[in-house]
Amino acid sequence: MNTAAILADAKSILDDTIQLRRRIHRHPEVGLTLPRTQATVLEALEGLGLDVRTGQRTTSVVARLTGARPGPTILLRADMDALPMPEETGLPFASEVDGRMHACGHDAHAAMLVGAARLLARRRDSLTGSVLFMLQPGEEGYHGARVMIEEGLLDGADAPSGAFALHVTHRMTAGSISARAGAAMASGDTLQIQVRGKGGHASAPHDCLDPIPIACEIVQAFQTLVTRRVHVFDPAVVTVAKIEAGTTRNVIPDTANLLGTIRTVSEPTRERVLEGVRRAAEGVAAAHGAEVDVQLIRGYPVTVNDADFAGFVLDTARELLGPEAVHAASHPIMASEDFSYVLQRVPGTIANLSTRPDADPAFPNHSPRMLVNESALANGIAMHVAVALRFLEKGTPAR
């Protein structure tokens, strides 16, 4: 594998990649329906000789590059959806859609994967096997990857035997790569709880059943559950991010509502914490004679990188970028990812690409002021290409 040529080719298309990223950035779309983004990606893939199909239940794009000789298939993935939030970057190509922003780098992910498709298509005659490009909507909470899998993404005689994805981060020096074997990102479940008491006059709480202190006690019980019932080296995070109750200062309400998330890095702990949250909420409410409705909405599972594939990706990155630009992550990230659905079916890895701006402060993903160091996108393109070429050469992620 000629790493110098791969990097040089990636840099040669960097300007085009940046322009594509900015086109997508200007017109962010949310959820499973991204018609404008899909059209932009399809236009960018035209003329590459790919077998392209689109989704039925979501505006996904799946494109297959078939090499000159039969062999394995590797899946390369990028997400394309934005977030329902305002943009405050002041960039000349900032979002033109009120209340929508590409604040998680999915515009960069899509542009880099299109760039990789261009470079790999040039190498078609030397490929043994196929590359399956997965461009998905709905990563930000809409289970877009699961929808694509249900529509047959991973089925058929040429199903992928390896999978790779990149996600931008503001940590590390721009252009650096990090990954880890095993649990890489957390599960992400939602808790919705309503405490039902008995409202009345704020001057006479003894005539009422005030749901607000009960709700507060439930929140505290969750924190005790985490610190006293969860193994410190198999962690969980339970966050109540919203408490809603009451209408005015002198009325005790009938109900109080809690909304939050539950995150774990192993499926057994996930099950224990979900059960514990329900038990704690019901127990605290029962102790006060109140009723409680507990809704636990399952989100993305734990994202688990295959150990061999993670090592393969890190080795490939060291060969491509040099050891100083590659980091073996020491711990999982507590955010969640729907690439987890792919990794449940196919051995693979999600890695991080640092797109940290040159100037501080470097705002994190999901900030309205999040910026992408676009010069780092060349390394991302090159990583997709190098991982695909090396995998198809070997037919396995063996190191």
C-alpha cells in the first residue's frame, strides 16, 4: 500500500471536499428525511461507476464499488443529518435554515466519504473485492442505521465482512486518529417519569401530596444507584436533564415530570441500571403514597469495536500518518452512536478524527459555535481509502 500516494491524492481533492462539506453545511436537514442532502450526495457520486441505490423508509444512499476481481466487501459509513439547534459560528457558509445546524460534523463525514469514493473508484482495476459506501440519515436519535439494516444493507451474497466509520472530535491535534478495542461508545436510553400526587394550596401541603419533593428524591436516588450499585470500572451515567412541574408560586401541582438519559458501556450493566431506575422511582413514590409512571425508551446499544479490527485500524493509521498522530484511546466515550447496530452484525471499528481548530477555544460537538478544521479532512479521506485497500488486500483485519 503506497501511503504517500494515498495522502497526496487525498490532499489533491481537499478543496472539492471542502466545497461539498460547505454546501451540505449551508442546508442542514434533521431526521430520516434529508432530500436536499441526499440529492447533493448523489450528484457528487455521479460518474464514478458505482452501483447506487436509495432507501425507501429514509433518504439513505448506498453505493457499491466492485473491483476487478471477486473478494470480500468492506463497508465505509458516513452519517448526513444535522441537529435541531441554532448556529452561532458567524461563518460565511453558516446554516441558512433557522434552528438547524451541522454541529456534530456529519457534513464533514459525508464529504470525506464521497472523497474516498472518488479515490477508490480510480483504483477499481487493482481492487480484489468491493467497497460498500453507506451514507445514512437519522443518526441523531432516529435509528437511521437500523432502518438501513432492516432494508437489507447487510444482506446478500456480497454482504460486508468488515466495517469502518470515522467521527470528528475537537480533542487531540488536528488530523490525529484515535480508536480503542471493545466498548468505544455508550448505550443511550431515555427516561421519562411522571410523579402523580394531589395538588392544592401551597399554604397547606398537609392537605396535598406534593409531587415535587418526591421527584427530587427520585433524582437523588438515581445518583445513589449509580455510585453504590454500579461497578466503578463498568460505569453508568444517569442524568435528569429536565424537571417540569407547577404553574405558579402558590399552587402545589398534581404532577411532576422528569426527563433524562441513561448511558452505560456494557449491555449487562445497561440492563441492571434500567431495572434499577424503574425500581428506585417506583420505590420512592410508593414510600410517599404517590403514583409514578416510568417510561424507559431504549436508544442505541453500546458501540463495541472488534478487537482485531481496532488494532488493524490503528496500525493502518500509524503507517499512513505516522505514530505521533495516532492514539489508542484509554476509555470509552459516553456519547452514543447508531453505528453500533452495524457493529453488532459486522466486525469493525469506529475511530475519531480530530478536526480541532487552530485557534482556541475549541468548542465541542453539539455546541452552536462548533467549528471544523477543514485541513484535517484530507487525513479522513486517506484513512477511509487506506483501511479499505489494506482490508481488501488482506481479506481480513488480521494485523
